[in-house]
Amino acid sequence: MTINSGTWLNLKRTVRFGDTDAAGVIHFLNIFKWSHEAWEESIQNYGLTVSDIFPTNNFENQSNRLVIGLPIIHCQADFWRPIKTGDDLLIELIPKKIDNGRFETKFKFRRHQEHIAQSLVRHQAINSLSHKRCELPQGILLWLEASSLNNGISLCE
């Protein structure tokens, strides 16, 4: 399957009234919510399913299968301009493999080509039963590899 990386590394979002605070700008926590939603949309647009990435809570049926969790171990954000209701944003994802068990994604938020905010979210793969560190799931490794290639070829399927 060949997918243009622009469809899974460059996403759009419109700021809604409910995203803003009393001052009429986004509440700072929403940048992390949007970052996580953009990451989920990116992996789905790439060709992975949510069940490929997120473990179920039904561990009884998972006894023969390693269930990997991807908790966030670090996050940060910077804002350079106010983000207001009605703003149409382009979110560019820049994923990076750190090692076999960790990766991070930088999210650049733009409005009309102006870089207005940025976040960074780092994940650590863990065995969901033992909570010990482990290697990243194959789907995430493929997404990271394809993200580092500029030709946008999906390596899943």
C-alpha cells in the first residue's frame, strides 16, 4: 500500500469554542489533547488500526500475547501566538525513534503558514502486565520508519 505521507503526517484541525478559556484562547492543556488525537489519526491514516496499537483491558484473552502499553513519559509545549476559536490549524507530525523501546513525536502547529505553537510527546513501550520496559510494537516501528522516509510508503500490509 502506498500512502502519501502528507495525509498522515500533516493533519488539520479547527479550533472550537469549547477548546477556549474565558480569555478566548485555547486552554493550554488542549495542545496535548490535540497532539494525542493527531497521533492517533496519523497512525490510522497510515494504515494501522487502533487495536494494533492500544491494548485491550481484557487480559484473560491475551494470555499468549504480549500486550504493549505506550505511556507518555515526557511532554512539553511552547506557544508563540494566541490560538483562538475558528482558527484553522495545520498540525505537522515529526516522529523520531529514540531507541528500541522509546519514541517521540514533535507536533508543529501552524496558522496560515505561521508557526504558532509546538508540542513534544515521548512514549515508552512497556509490557502491560509486568509494567517492565519492552520493545516498541511492530506497527509503531513501521510507522516510525516510514515517517523518516520522505517518500511516504506505508510498510504495513
